Amino acid sequence: MRVDGALRGARLQTPGVLTVGEQGRVDAKDVQVGEATICGHLSGRLSARRCVRIAAGGRFSGKLITPKLILEEGAVLEEADVE
């Protein structure tokens, strides 16, 4: 699933990969994915079974649960609680 615009909601779930494009913005209370790549902005509670990558220019705020976190230079974690 790829988000290049704005997406708001209580819950977003996919067993595959969620990609938030550079112009994308996701605001959700609960996001459950296999993997996530954030190039835009994601806020909420993000749970990834495999991996989360936050690209240069990507922003995350909220609670992050993942076994593997990759932060590129220039990625931003704002008020993030990481497990």
C-alpha cells in the first residue's frame, strides 16, 4: 500500500508493506503492517512485524513497535516512544 496524499483514520492494517511517499501524510491511532517505509509523515501508533525505515526527510511521531528500525540521515523522530 502506498500513500501519496493525506490519510486519516482510527485503524490502518496491511500484512505487506506500507510506503508513505514524500508528499504523504498518515494520521491514524493504530497502524499495523509487515514493513513500513516513511518518506513523508506518519503519526500514531505504528506496529511493524519486520522492519521500519524512515528515509531522509521522513518524520514519525507517536509509538513505534518494531524488531528492526532503520533511520537514514535526516530522518526525524518527534516525541516518539520506540520499542
